Amino acid sequence: MSKTNVEQLKSYMKSMDAKEKESFAKACSTTVGNLNQIIYVNGKCGAALAIRIDKASNGSVSCDFLCPEADFEYIREKALSA
């Protein structure tokens, strides 16, 4: 995953204070440290965490960018055709 893929997450969290970051991380079932590691070290996360981040940010941080190797469009199409 390239650095640009985590820019949404970085920008989203940049405006938060420490308490808001903790609350956001908890809503994502992770830690602020793990989110920072995604942004500054790993540059990627798994599909399940990407979806939780997308949901907790109300779509401001797209799971498609956090985990581009997952075919979320396929899942969306299957859900619509079911």
C-alpha cells in the first residue's frame, strides 16, 4: 500500500484531540498506537479493520484505500444482487 492510501486516515485523525482519537480507535476495535502504525509504519491494514475504520468515520476514510487488495466492489455487487 502506498503512503497516499493512508492519507485519508491521517487527515481524518489530524484534527482530533487525544480523547477523540481514543474514542475513534475504540469504535474501530483497535488502539491509537495501531492506527498510528498503519499511518506511519505499515501503511496498510486488513480488510476487517479497514471496514471498521470506514464505519467509524462514517465513510470519511474509505476501506477501499486502506485495503486496496480486498475486492470490496465485488462484495458490494453481490450484496446488491442478493
